[in-house]
Amino acid sequence: MKIAAIEPFVFYDESRSRKFFIVKVETDDGIVGLGEVGIGHWAGAICQALEHLGELCIGADPLATERLWQRMFRASFFPADRVYTCALSAIDIALWDIKGKALNLPVYRLLGGPVRDRVVCYPHNRASSIEATVASCRETSEQGWKFARFDVPIDMTEANEDGVVFEPRESIPRAVELLTKIRDAVGEQINLCIDVHTRLDTANAVALCKALEPFNMFFIEDPLRSENPGSYQTLRQQVSVPIAAGEQWSSKWGFREVIENETINFARIDLCIAGGLTEARKITHACETHFIDIVPHNPLGPVSAAAGVALCMASTNVGVQEMPRAPGSYAQDIFPKQLHFEDGYAWPREEPGLGVDFNEAEARKIAAPLNSWPPQLQRRDGAFNNW
Ligand SMILES: [Mg+2]
């Protein structure tokens, strides 16, 4: 069996609020595997990277996932980084899907699972005001989700031509107000997670973490930017709350320092950025030796969700799996087969591979532009701030 073709699909779902980037890998005997790309805004560059990496993959044995991973990451002499690891990740996930279909086993069983029967998930409670975020948390809790997860609030009322204004220091009392209202609405039994989204510098991150200590948070996510993993040492020395980070790191090398120094509590591996299932499994095992749990990053679609759940099914050190929307509740015309989901838990289908079906004809009907940008934030003085 040989890899015969690699094809990208960039499209919207019916809500047009989410851009999907699916990669299909085909073998010469007709088996099709699906992967997903983690940074859709860069789809133009990542399509080029897919074409380039295809030169290494077409004609190769699709079951030799480790050999192909090493080639894709290292073949240009310069190590792959985000654009290339996004492409590599999608190909690697598709190869594991192919491996499962070729060997007639679900991917989680190939990875050594199950170690659990189902995987607890958190939803997205993102809304444009404190009141709407509280209402969203109440709604998902009533639906059976055991977690609520929301962003550090942005005051959407102040903007100028370059974007919405975000003043880091002013966001701290707003976060306290949000947490007070959410706890009041959902009670003590729901696990609460807040995503700082790399919007703060170290001084304000320390102030925020200290202000949120009374709320018994499950974790505080991305309190710092990711470029200097060593800064987590500074934060760790000053705060006692559980810290989650890692969605922007693009291989095990990005995670190495925070794992070895035990400066985070939860590793936010993005399987569709950090090198697919092959690399995510290694990062997970490195975390296990330091009692760090994984919380796979998944703001994406059904293929990313299925890969994350397969990893969680086969790993002992799992905190919770990100699941922006309940599988099976969206894009069913494009993905007629998705994960099982009930009462805040997801689990895989007992079918070979990842258990996700893809209707290319439907996806082609709502093609999305390759290049795009996320929302933009800026300080009141006009300086840029991370979204
Ligand atoms: Mg995040």
C-alpha cells in the first residue's frame, strides 16, 4: 500500500461562523484517511506546505507513521515550525485514520486504549457580554456539561478603526465580576476554566491569578504569551492556581521546558498544530512522568475532536477534552458520522480509524477564502494587544 494523493478542503459549515480545513489522504488501494489543520487563517501558506510535504509522502508506506513524521519534520534541514507542522499534523492524523482502516481497528485501540470508557469535555461559553456569558454557562450546565469555559471578558463597547480596545489591567476586575456571577449561576459542582488567551503580561497575569484564587478554578489558561516558555517559571513562583498552556507550541520541543520544570499543570496540546497523533502521544507521555494532565486543544471540527478523544481514550493523564460544540449537533451534512456524545462526555465509534465520514461534495458548496485573520485588539494608546 502506498500514499497516492493529498487533497486540502477549506470551507465553512452551515453557520458560516467556523472555517474548517480538512486534509484527505488517499492510498493506491482506495483507503481514505482524514486529517485537520489547526490554523485555518494561514490556509494559503499551509496548502503550499501540504504540496511540498506531499513530495515526501506520495509513493511512501502510509503505515510507517514515525518514519514519515521524522522526514516531514526534519527533511528540509531546518526543523518544521507552525505552517509546516500544521500540514504535517493533518497528514499524520490522516495516516493514523488509514492505519486503523487498514488494520480494522479504531485509532484509540491502536494507541493502546481504552484506559477509560468515555472522555469528559468542556464546551465554549464565548459571548459578547458578561450577562450573555453567564447565561451560556447556565445553559450548558443544564444540558449536562460538567465544565464551563470562557474568556477573560473584553468590553466590546469601546473600539476604533483598528479593533476593539482591550486594557489588560481593566480586564481583571471584569474577570472577577464574571466569575462571581458564573459561580452564583452554576454552583460549586461545575468545573470552571478561564482562557486569558495570551492577552496579559506577567505582572497582570500574576494579579489576575491572585484575584481568581477564591473561585476554585479548574485551570487558568494561557495567562502568558507562548514565545518564552521560561516565563512560566516567574508566574509559577508567585501564584498557586492551576495553569494550562500549550496550544501555540508546535512540537514536543515547545513543551519540554514547562514539563521538565513542572511550571504548568495542564498541557494544551493541539494535535492539529503540534505534529498530529504521533507527536501528541510523545508529549502526553512526557507529561505523565511529571504528573501533568493533558487538555487537548480543539477549537476545530469533527476530525480534530475524534483525534483528541482517541488520544484521551488511550492516555492515563487526562484533565478534560475541549469540545466547542456537541458532536453530531453541527455540520452533519458535511460530516454525517461524528463522535458519540451524551451528558458532557464523548466517546469514539467502534469503527476502524477515527470513525468520521466526510462528504466532499457538500464541503465544496461553501468554500471559504484561504487567508483570513482573527478579531483584532488594541490598547487605548493604539498599541497592538494579542486577541
Ligand atoms: Mg485557548
